Amino acid sequence: MQTQQPKLSFWQIWNVSFGFLGVQFGFALQNANVSRILSDLGADLHSLSLFWLVAPVMGLIVQPIVGSASDRTWNRLGRRRPFILVGAVAAAIGMLLMPNAPLFVAFMVPMLFGALMLALMDASFNVCFQPFRSLVSDMVPPSQRNIGYSVQALLINIGAVIGSILPFVLTNVVGLDNTARVGEVAPSVVWAFYLGATVLLGSVIWTVIRTREYSPKEYYHYKGVDAETVEQEHGQKLSPSQRLKAFFNLITTMPKTMAQLAVVQFFSWFALFIMWVYTMPAITQHIWNVDKKWFDPAYIATVAAVPENIIAAKGAAGDWVGILFAAYSVFAAIFSVFLAKLADRFGRKLIYSLSLALGGMSYISFMFFQDLTPVDVNLLITQVTVPAGAVNLLLPMLGVGIAWAAILAMPYAMLAGALPPNKTGVYMGIFNFTVAIPQIIAGLFSGLILSTVFDNEAKYIIVVAGLSMIVGAIAVFFVKEPDHLPPPVVE
């Protein structure tokens, strides 16, 4: 048997991560439109962040469980692919049902149904995310790790671009309506979710069909692990308390690199959560000049009807959020092409830190782009009239995109070399704590900060996100990368 793990061709690396394009397509639709959907269904600004808590909580619960299970799974489909496929099917179901929440009013309040479908989608996305991260670590040899995670970041951002702009395209090219009364969901958003579910399933099936995972014997041989020892470990019958103890032991004995990266992750994902939740109300207020009272359900309940110009402004701003999110994903996809070479030449830490710093400054710059002057914008697929400030916001999206590309690739490339090969899945799942916990904290406190400190002026909470990202950039320099692969963990 070949002693060194074989290198993969570019297209083999591409196929390993291709399903992530569809997963991120769905995730981007969620990020750009869930605040819009929940707001239309009756949520206020303070509660938006609480609804968004569903995503990190699901990640906190699901990813370690799936990671541990996928480490121990070997069947006809492989090790990681069964979980990827099941997660994609469940996510597609959630995507089909969530925008139809008003149809289920006979059974429950539409906003509650929407929250439940958000939970289903997030749980399912997380079932996909963790095995995809581990699949790259499994299949790509160490010498190709930078390019492996950079290709994954590229595909993630291609999916994010398409998913983010889809409602805008369906409105301005296809002609679907982008406005919604309170308690309804805009038709353009409904059909975007239908298409997203289709793309998600198709791309995941491509990866499942086109990628052949290593057999246990091959995998452990390439990773330098004694297969019999691992099989004996996996064959042990442990009680729930013993499993819980073993799990917490893994957390307390995590590689030092992982603990140091956790600090960087905290400030990075704290900032990202705020951006995803509050960009829509922030630009609606700051760029479209819609008064904050039109985001207050209590005030809206006191008026006979929401003025048509307010409904139109909210719809236009919601569509433009998709354009902005697509823009940062385009910039991230372009930067991903060069990211591996830059990291190889200048070092992962320097590129990672500079990327986060640029992202943080870009968030803060949101404050300086207000311009209410209407301008005509040619987007190639259509022409729209928006405030000049909305167009100006495309500039800071460049920095946000560079930061996003680095966040998707660099921590995992740095972490992969620090993990014992027989525990990659469970440690990747545990590493998701560093993604979920900062979002949970942001979800619990960002709405409170927005309402009590900033009086619901959402642009200021975006500045808080920028400051957080800059702190993350500083923390990168305290991360120490390992010089060699650690030995396998035997419990």
C-alpha cells in the first residue's frame, strides 16, 4: 500500500467540497432573509436576535454529536457522506416550509411556525457543515490543506452570492412581488427558498456520488494510526455518564492551538452574527431613511395601515441586503483564489489578522456612507433606482468579503494540523462551540444593547461588530501553530 496519502487533482478537491455550494446557497438565503421574514411575520428589533439564537444553539448541540458519530461511522456511503446527505434532505424540507408559515395559521402563530422551521433548517445545516469540514481534512493531504480549504471557501462564496441575490433577481428580472403585508411573506422570497432547496439537494448529491472516501484501513494507514487500536476504542461499550465524561475530557485536553483560535473565533463570529441580524434594519433606517418606529410592532398596531412608501422602502432595502451580502461573497470568492498562495508566502497568521482588521474597519465605515440622493444603478441583469448611500456601501463589502474568506478557511487550515487523526470529526464538532457560543452571547445581548444603549438605531450596533472584529484580528497573533501532526488520542 502507498505509504503517503495521495495528492488529489484540483477537480477531486473541487468535488469533495462541491456540496458546500448548495449548503451555503441555503444558508445565504437564510442569512439575508430570515430577519426580513420574521419582521414581516411580526417580530420586533429586540426579539430578532433572540430568534436568531436558534442557529448557534443548534450548532452547539448538533455538530459535536454528528462529529463523534461520523468518526465512528463506516458504511457503503463512507464515513462523512451519510450525514451530509441526511442533513441536506432535512434542510431542504425546512426551506420549503418556512416561507409558507402563514399557511399554517390554523395550527399555530405564523411567527412561531417560522421559528420552528428556522430551527429545522439550522439543525440540518449543521448536520452538513461538520462532516464537510472533516471530509476535507480526511481526503486532502497536509501539503494541499491550504488549497483544500481555499477551494471550499470559494465554493461557499459562489453559493452565497447566488443565494443572496436570488430574491432581488426574482423581483427585478422575473417580476415577482417583493413586498409583504404584516403576517405575510413576499412571493420573491418564497420562490427563492424553493429554488434554494433544489440547488442544495443537487449539489450535495454530486459530492456524495463523485467522492470516494477511504476505507478504514486506507485512512488509518495514511494518517499513521493503528487501526486495531482505534477499532477497539470504538468497540468499547460506555455508559452515558462515561461518554459524557470522555467528551468533557476532550474539551479540557483540547490542543493549545484550538484554545487560542477560540478567542479569535469569539470576536469574529460575534461580529458576523450582528451583521446578519441587523444589516436589514440598519440600512433601512440609515440609507432608506425609514424611521425606527416602523420596526416597532406596538407602534404599528396603533395605526390603521402601514404607509405604502414604508412598505416599498422595506422591500427595496431587504432586496439590497441581498445585493450587499452577494457583494461580500463575490469579494470573498475572488480573495479565496489567492488566499492559499498568500498564506503560503506570508504565513497564515499575518493574512488572517490583516483580513479581520480590514473587515472590522469596513463595518465601522457603514456610519459614513449615508446619502439619500436617488441614483440609477445598472446591475447588468436589471436597472434599479436606490439611494446613493446604498451603492456606496458596496465599498466596505470588499473588506467584509476578505474577512469572511479568511474566517472560512484560515482557522480550519490552522486547526487541522493540530488534531489527532482519529478524533478529527469530534474535535471539528467541538470547535464549532467557538462559532456557536459567540453567536449565542450576541443573540442574548445585542438586542438589549440596541434597545437600551442605542435606542433602536441599528447602525450603531454595526459599529460594535466592527470593534469586535478588530479585537479578533489582534488575537490572531497569540495563536501558536503546531510543527507536526499530533499523535492519535486513545481513551
